[in-house]
Amino acid sequence: MSIDTAPTVSATALDATSGAATRHDILHRLLMTLGPILAALVIAGCILLAVGVDPLAYYGYVLEKGLFSPLGIQQTLTRMAPLLFLAAGLIVAFRAGMWNLGGDGQFLLGAVTAAASAPVFIQIMPSWLALICSFLIAMVVAMIWSLVPALLRAYQGVNEIITTLMMTFLGTSLANVLVKLVFRDPGTTVPQTRTLPVEDRLPRLFETTITSGLLLGLAAIIIVHLVMTRTAFGLKLRIVGANPRAAVHSGLGVPGLTIAVFAISAGLAGLAGAVDIIGVQGNVRADWNPAYGLAVIPAVFLARMNGFAAIGFVFLLSVLSIGGESAARRLGVPNHFTLVLVSIVLIVLALAEYFDHRYSQSRRA
Amino acid sequence: MSSLSSSSVAERDIVALEGVTKRFPGIVANDGIDLAIRPGEVHVLLGENGAGKSTLIGMLSGLQQPDEGRILVDGKPTPITSPRHALSLGIGTVFQHMMLVPTLTVAENLLLGGPWWQRPRIDELAARVAEITSTLGITVKLHAKVSELSLGEQQQVEILRAMVRNSRLLILDESTSMLTPKGIDELGALMRRLVEQGLAIVFITHKLKEAAAFGDRISVLKLGRKVGEIPPERFRALGEQEIISEIVELMFGKQKDDPEAVERPVRTVRADAAPLLQVADLAVAPTDNAPGLSSISFDIRPGEILGIAGIDGNGQKQLAEALAGQRAATGGSVRLDGVAIETLSVGERRQRGLRYLTDDRLGEGTVGTFPVSINFFLKQVGAAPFWRNGIEQRAEIDRRAAQLVRDYDVRTPSLKTPVARLSGGNIQKVLLARELAEGAKVVIFNKPTYGLDLANTLASRQRIRDTAARGLAVLLISTDLEELLSMCDRIAVIANGALVGTVGNADDARTKVGRLMIGLAA
């Protein structure tokens, strides 16, 4: 009996949004999310104090650069574009109970194929069509890259956490090899792909430096959210995620759905790579790996796979990473302190979740 | 009564439970259980699946903590905090599933768990094992690999392991479920010798014959409660048949004046009607933890209820799953209304009117965290009118769900309530509504009243009768013989994955089915 109830409990945590959300529940959720974040800021502040940095100055710089300066906020919003695509891909996978942790490999392969194809297409077709073709190629390549873990999971039951992680190492290496050996721009000495001219990239929004990729990202994550919550296809994926045995019992084609989940998730990661290259970077340098894929996972978890909440957390993550880089430079803190901060948030959040669960258990008993 | 007697002679108990209660979300697994475990006694814990036996063992072996009540060891209240602590108190457990490392030898398995800084003392162990085995009259090959041993031998190793660790109380959890009849007899003899040496044994089983044959004292659990106890004095005074009938009375309530025993309505099944479901030579390969099926054949005509009787775990679930398409068959044919369906998928079989009402209501029948309304349509996701072009039509779903809630009398706070929060009876009503709604031709009910209270049991049985009366073919799988006798037209008996006989439900059906169940010809 105890074994039977275990998956139900964890499923509650993952699929909390599908039930009826009363006002009390929402308040509780907000408290359970914001409280730990504040606590984490305090703990991170203590660490900063311990290494001799004024935490208020650090947070001040983060906010100033990431949020309040005109240039900073534009960078922050631009950074959001690929992160939103990645978050959308993770929402699909996590809600279906599949842990696609191979986002970085899929992202980079998408980025490299987009970077390699866009300058070629732009010479033979109108630029809007060229960009669409590059997006599609990036998406398809990332989908193909996810096929190995997808088939293994669907037909052999091999744990996808391990296979996707292994494929991400192979994927990042392959992307590098492609840049250095196949798609290398002969016109430069540094190993990088040919650069897409600025005027051919995705247009910027109004008179700012914000990329229009932001709108694409927002559209992607909202569409994903609506598909997962309002359509039959989304419901099928959620059934597979919440109770795989019920999915079999109900006659759903679980292997086919599994492959579809991996394809969608990886395809969105590939689009994330493409939107970063075609919208912002213009080319891929060798050894470039921003590791967005892993950074987004906490944001998606904090949002509990809810698309709208994920937009908020991705914004927060962008502020932290843009502002954190600047604050780190000015105060002499290592650049990776942003990651330390995010991981403290996660740990505190997990603890809060644990104690909240214990509390509600004891109250029920 | 037991709490009184146990307090007066508490000093004799190795372990005593007082009012122990354990809850899990949605269920009370153990409810105020008193139990006295004494040296020199085989204490049988008897109950059906889900009666709370495993939870009780979990608490005795330190895996779980009681929510209420206390556990006394040697008369002193002692919280058993971990399996290691249980071992140090002299409580050894042999679990249902083997807990030996198959690639290691017997000796290595016995030495596992020793202090890591010491070299394993094989010689010392061999001497100790020789001492124990000689008094028990068993032989154990210390240097054989566990994977080469039979299941019975592996069990002896597990018992030996508990003995090497100086256990005073040995818990055997469903230990006979994997054994051959000969292995079961050997285990019974071994238990007898162990208690003669002054050990206490708790023997968990759901088989009545074993309880009567091996026990000194029997406690019967039902739905988490202890419903009765047969003390040793009384046990010795009764013959085996009397004990069994007394246990049956404890487990299934009164045999006479039974409110469940409704007079079987006389249905007229037209003998000349073409069968709706025809199964011929159906076979399923056995898996590691489930028996296979071999040459299963039967027909069910419209309006007929065919019962499948048998002791739990003899292939009932495999049969239901093979018919529903959830389990691959290795041979045979299944025809629904004359059309072969054995190669079709689960969804296609449902489309043609085959419905399977699973016994695992929360495990596979529903998605516990999803609202009641969605669970009604779990097997129709994407179908009109509830989805149009793949888009959920919430109003349509809620309208139809509200209607089903009314028609099937589902007691739920709202349509949005997660289905796992409902009681077992109401979850079953959700499943009934889902499977019996329009389009059904053949319905497979697997243990439809298992775990339900009386009112819901009666309501479910009436639904099944109504289903047959509508002209559907019904396959009713149940471990409750009374239920089958009160409802079926014919009863087939399943044993070890094969149908060993079919009898018409006439006056002598009870004895005939009983004889088939224990392996005699009807």
C-alpha cells in the first residue's frame, strides 16, 4: 500500500496546477515560492559577507545593471528569448514525466546548424524565408539528436536522465567539431562560423536593442502552456506523466507519445539555439557553450511547469545572469556566484517543500 | 478481549502491539491493532490483500513508525526505529520477495552486514551454521551461489540468516507464495522445529489451509482491523475443517443471514444465442513475478455472467489484461461478436465494445491527481463531443460528468476534486460509469467489490446484474466465492494459469467449485 501511494504524492507536486486552484492555494503557493527566495538571498548575502563583499552593494549592482539601467534591461529581455524556448521544451518533457536533461547538446547543435545554414540561404532566397528555413533545420537536427534517448526509453525502458546527459556531452563536442572542421569561416583566423550580417538577423523591437526573438519565445511558451492544459494531446502527455500505468490501461500509445515528447522538447531546444544565433550572436565561435539548458531547469521547477509562471522566473534568471556578470566584475566576486545564488534558492526551496509536506501530513493525521 | 488478556500475561510476550494505527493518504492501513507474540508459538496473521498485513510487518521490522499506539518489546514500550534496530532487538524478517544477492554465495550473503573493518569469518560462520542446521534438520550448501538454489532453498537461507543473527522473533511474510506444495510442507515442518526451540514466529499468509495447518494462534485482519483471534487452547480443540470455517466466518462475516447473500435472480440466457465473447486456447508467457496462462477457452453469450473463481494470484489479472489487450498473448484467439480482436490494441478493443474494469483502481484505473470529471473520460481523450479538433470542451465535459455523477451516485465534493480524495467505493463508481456508459458489449470485472464496504458492494453487484440484464456478456473475476455464487450463470475455476473446470451455478456448485479450487476433480 505504501508503495502505491508514493507516486501519487510526487505527482501532486508536479501537477498541482491542473487541480482547482482556490485563492488560499494561490496565496500558499506564492508564500512557498517567494519565502524561500528571500531566505536564499539572505543566505547568499551571508556568504558574500564572509568573503568580504557588501551584499547590499552586490544586490544593488545586480538590480541596477539587470533591471534599472536602460541598456541592462534591454540585454535582460534579449537574453530571455533562448531561455523561453528552452523552458517551453522542458515544460513539455517534465509534464509528461520525462527528464530531458540534454538541452545543452540540442541547443548547440541547433545553434551551429542555424549559424551554418542562414548565411547560405540568405544568398539564394528572400531573407524571411531564409530565416524560417534555418529555424526549421535547427529544429529538425535537434529532434534527430533526441531520437536515441527517445527510442531507448520508449521501447527498452532505458532511463532517459542518463541517456540525455550522455548525448549532451556528445552533442556539445560534435557542435565544436562542426564549427572547427566543417562550417569554419575561411575569412577569419579564429575558429567560428560565417557571420550573419546584422541587417539580415531577426529585427530588433522598435528603437531598442531587444531582439524580436523575445516575442517568438513568449509565443512558444504560451502555446506550449495552452497545448498542455487545454488540448487532448496535452492531456495524453500529462496522463503519461502522472500515471504511466493508467496511460497503458486507457489505451494510449505510450511509446509513440514518448517519442513525440522528446521530439517536441528537443525541437524547442534547437529553436532556442537558432533564435540566439539568428537573433543576437550572428555566428558560433568554437568552444562556445552558455549552458542555458541546465540553468533553465531550476526556473521551470520553481514555476512548477506552469508556462506563465515560467516566464516570470526566466525573467528573474535573466536579471540575475546579466546583473550578476556586471556585479561580479565590479566587486571582484567570481562570475559563477550567480549559479551559487540559484542553487541556494533551489536547496532552500526543496527544504521548504519538504517541511510543508511534513506539516500537511501531520495535520491530516 | 485480546487487550485484557495480553495485559495480564504481558511478561510472557516477546513483542506486543497495543492499539497500533497507521495511516497513509486516503486509507487507514492499520486501525487500533492489538497483538501478542509469544515464544514457542506460530502466530498466523491472516487476511486478504490490502488487509494491512504488510504495513504491520513494516512497523515490526522498523521500516515504518506507527501513528498511534505503541509497540512493547519484552514488556517495555520500545519504538523500533530502523531495520537494524529491529535486528538488534532480535526481530528478524523474511520478506515476501527474496532479499539475497544472487551472484554471491550463501556464505557471503550470510556475512553481509557484518562490521566492515573485519575480515569475514567464514570458519566461525560455518561452525555456527552447522550447529543451527543440525538441530533443525536442514542442509545448506554454504559455498553454492544463491542463483543456483531453488526458491525453497533460498528461503531456508533467509531463515538461517535470521537465526545466525540470534533472532528471537522470526517474521515470515507471505513465505509460501513462491513455493511448491512440497516446499510449503517443508517450511511448515521447519517452523514447527523452530518454535520448539523457543522462537516466536509470525507467519503471514492469505491461504486458509496453511493457517490451519501450521498455526498455533491465528489473528484475522480485515480492512486494517483485527476482526478476531483464535487462541492456542481453542485452536487445539478444533479440527482443521472447523478452524477453516471459523476463520471464514471471521473474514467474510456471517455465513447465515448474510445481507450480501441475495437470492440469485433467475435469468434466462438463450442457449441458442451466438456467443458475444469467444476465447480459444489463449496463452500468455509467464514473467518473473506472475504466472503465465495456458490454453484458456470459454464462450460468453449475451446476458450471461461467467465467473472466474480461484485463489488470488493464479493468473486472474493476466487473463483480464490479455483480454483487454494490455498484455501480449503468445497464442490463441479472442473473438468479440464474431470478429477476431486478438491483434488489436487496447483502444481498438474498447472501441469495439470490450470494457475492462480493473481491480487496481488508483494504480491504473484512474489518475489520482486529476479531477473526477477528467477521469470519467480517461479512455476517450480526444473523442467528440468532449474534444473538438483536439481542443478540450470544458462545458461539455462538465455537463456529461455531472450527469454521470448523478446517474451513478458518485459522492464527490465537486467535479474538480482529485479523484484520489474520494473513498474506494466512489472511485469504483467512477470506473463503473466510465466502463458501462454507451457502447459496451462485453465487460470484464476484476474483483469489482474488493475493498468496498457493504453498501457499495451491494450497489456494485446490482450494477453488474443490470449490465447482464441489458444483454451484455459479463466476465466476473472474483476471489469471493459467495459473490460468484450469488451472481453467475456458470463458474470456471482458474489454477496456475489454466481453467481446471467449469460448473453451472446449480445447488451443488459450491462444493464442486470448492473441490476444483483445492485441486480435486469436480
